[in-house]
Amino acid sequence: MSQEEQTNLQFLDNEYAQQHYAVQAKKRREIIFRRRRLAVFFSLAAVIFVSIGISLYNDSLRLQNLERYKEETIAEQQAIKENKAALEQEVALLQDEDYVAKIARERFLYSKEGELVFPLPGTEVDTAKE
């Protein structure tokens, strides 16, 4: 059976019915246009929000990396300050002749007149005087 045989509907074919059908068709087209426009708008908004979200996420990762780098450099700076202070103290000690003589006796086995030096096994000694 065809579709025409199953329906008992008859559409009016007068001027009023044609105008009414035209108005309804126009309303359907407007609704479809609005839906398409809203779909485009929401898809653009979604793309913008996603791109902003990705940008914020990347910025937060970069900020974390910079903060970690800052902490590392502060720790390194503190270690360098401590090393500098130790070196300045050693420079100050090297101005003292007694301290320099003591270091020379310890490291290079120099001795005072009449003094005997007994190197112990396991100690490393520069043998520049040999």
C-alpha cells in the first residue's frame, strides 16, 4: 500500500491555507536559522574557552617552573655566599705568617730547624721538596 492510500487527510487548497502554510514554513526556517546561529555561537564560545583554558594551564606550568628555578637559584646563591665567606676567612688567615708556616709544614712536610718530620702511612703529601 502506498502512503496516499493510508492517509485520510486532505489539505485545503485555498488562498488562506496557502498563506498560513507559507507563514508556518517561514517560522520553521527562522527557527532553524536561530538554532544554527546559536550552535555556531556556542561552538565559537567553546573554542575560545578551551583555548583560554589551555593558555592558562600552560602559564601555570611555566610559573611553577620559574618558581622552582627561583628557589634553586636562591639556594645556590646562599651556598655561594657561604663559600665566599669561608674563602674570605681563609684569605684573612693567610695574611698571618704563623698560619702560612703551619700549613706549609702540614701539606709539604717542611720543618723548622732541628725538627724531625714523621709522615704517617695513608696520608697524602706533596713531594715537591724531593
